[in-house]
Amino acid sequence: MKVIHIGILGLGTVGTGIARLLTENRRLITSRLGAVLHIKRAADLDIQRDRGVGFEKGVLTTDPLAVVNDPEIQIVLEMIGGEKIAKTLILKAIANGKHVVTANKALLAAHGNALFKAASDKGVSIAFEPSVGGCMPIIKTLRESLVGNQILSIKGILNGTCNYILSEITSKGASFEDALASAQANGFAEADPTLDVEGHDTAHKLSILAAIAYGMRINLADIYVEGISRITPLDIEFARQSGYHIKLLAITKRAGGSVEARVHPTMIPFSNPLSNVHGAMNAVTISGDAIGDMMLYGHGAGMMPTASAAISDVIDIARDILTGASPRVPLLSFQRQHIKKIPIRPIEELVTHYYIRFSAMDQPGVLAKIAGILGEYAISIMSVHQIEQKLNGAVPIFMLTHEAEEKKIRSALSRIASLDVITDTPMFIRIEEKNSEFSQP
């Protein structure tokens, strides 16, 4: 039986999971593939630690070049993470004619265009299913299952850390700080959670999905990114009373000759299936002109779920190798000559409903001052709520607006914040309804 040799760069959580899956499910994988996937080399800085995997003698090495330069290895799995070293090793593997599988969304978001060009020029594949959504086959779904659809929109919960924190605040009334501490204690958040809670991890993933959906070059720089660190139990409780949950969403939509791509906390109605995705789970909804709406749901991270996605990529590449085919599916779904530089529209052009929270002194005429300024910017108030209990000497005021342009919301809130009766920076959250859209130029 034919043997396909593979190499692994990095034996951390995911790299170890890949080795375990290839070892424990060897017979199953061989029966489905019709060939043996053999770990020829695996590189890591620490090759003494017992990972619970029975590697053959001579497989482990501390030299990553021993993997990418091995002439027998046909597929390299990059599970190191980061950008500099990983990029160098991937380019070296490509130059040596090897196919690559990676979970490195930060690298793809920053350097994907160059890496894909190098792979295309060499006639090899870069597969990256585990980079977005863990075990959810979102990349394969967009590139293959929905290849006949115009993708109208993608909305997703793509960061388990943020979803866990927001779920803790929602279910227990915990503060952001306490919810984050719980996430760290349970292994859902890093010691430094900035990349997750400020939305950057989600933006990395969204840049990849938008490129596949619309045939555009990866463009991380122009994606609007806002995290969840300012969300309070007050915001979540008011949202709940109004029929919404707050989630950190990645959103991309068609917008004429441009696309929308944004990451931020979003109020979504209970009727939206994403509203009921709790804990550290991930989910994505896709809207296409032929399929209507569909949803993927699953573990967005973790050793074995991510390893499962990586193995699916390995088997896809192995099947191409066995049939002697060049990479069968274009790396970003579109043929290379049809990938364009499509602009991302500025967040200031968004038109949607908004939730706004003010902290104001308990004085007569405060609401009139606020409403007056909102009226000057053509922002119509749908509802106003005020609770009697003072917080730090101020009264919280909650508003829901009719549709308004974000540029006007920002201008109005800037003026309101300067009023002497306002004690803190106003908070606003976008509400995602089906009729939310960008204003027309």
C-alpha cells in the first residue's frame, strides 16, 4: 500500500492532537484514504516531554529544517503559531515542493496573499481549515459545498473566549473581570487575553472568510475591530429585557462594489440562532442566493476538534497526490486571475439600530438635552428607559434608536459626552436586524 510521508512543525496542543489522531485512528484513516499517512518527522523545542503518543524512533527532532528539507515528506503541518518563524518555514516547504496545512490564522491574515501566491506558483496547496472555527468545516463549505452560490452574508461567533465571557455575564451577572478570570481558570482564555477579548483573533478569521466568500485579497487592515471589555452586566440585562443577547460577531456582507467586514459586540434577537450559542462554542450562519440561510456549530478550538480539521486537510491533499492531480480546489475558492482587491466600506457608513447607554446626573432636563442633540443628527429614539438606582452617583439611561447612520451616532455621542450632566463616556452597541445595511454612496 502506498505511503504518504508527513512532517509536523510544533507539538503543542494541536500538533500533539494531530499525532494522536493519526496514531489512534490509523486503520480508519487508511481504509478511507487507501494509503498510509506516516509521520516521518516531527519538530519541537522540547522532545523529551511525554505527550502520550508513541512516536517511532528518530521521528522527533528539535530542528524544523529537518522536516521541511526531508525529500520524502510530501505534506508539512505547521502548528508553531506566530508569524516570523512560521512564515519562513512555510515558504521553505513550498520552495521544496511540499504541500502545507496550517492552523495559523494570524499568519494568513497578515501574509496570506504572499503565501498563496508562492504556493500557486509552485503548484502546491496551502490548506487551512483549522485556522477558522476549529472543527466546523467553514472553509470547505465556502470553497466547495457553496461554490455555486453568491454569498450574501456571513455572521459568526468565532472566538470561544469571548463567547464564554459573555455567557458568564449573561447567566450569572458576573462582571467582565470575574468572567475573564473564570475563562482563564477553565482554560478558555490565555494569561494575556488581549488578542481574544479585543476582537483581533476574530478579525484574523473574518479576513480569511471574506476573501473566500467574495474573491478578494485578504485585507485585515481595513476590518473594523472592537472588543468586549466595555460590556457590563447592565448592558446585558437591558438587552435581555428587550429580547436580545449580546455576542461578539464577525460580520461580512456584500455592499455593492465593496464589502462590509466588521467585528464588534452586537445585540441580536432571541429568534436568531446565534443568540443561543453559549459557553465556548462557535457558530457561523451563511446566507447564499441559492441556499437561503444555513448554520454551522461546533467547538472552535481545543486539541482534538482542531486536529480533526487539520487531518481533513491532510486527507484532501493526500487524495490529490494519489490521483496525480494538481491542487484541485483553488486556494481562495476563486481562480487566481479572478481574485481582486475589493474595498471594505468604512464603519461610519453603517446604517442600523443602536443601543445607547448614558450615565447622567439626576437632574431635570437631562433627557431633553440628550434628545435634542440626537434630533439634530436625525437620530430617532425608539424607546427610553431609566433605572432609579444610582451607580457611582449617576443614573443609567438606556435608549434604543430607529435606524441611523453610524457617522451621525458618533458625532452626536461626542457632543453629548461633553455635556456637564454626563458623567461617563456613552456606550453604544449595534443591533443586527435583517434590514441592517450600509448607506448607499
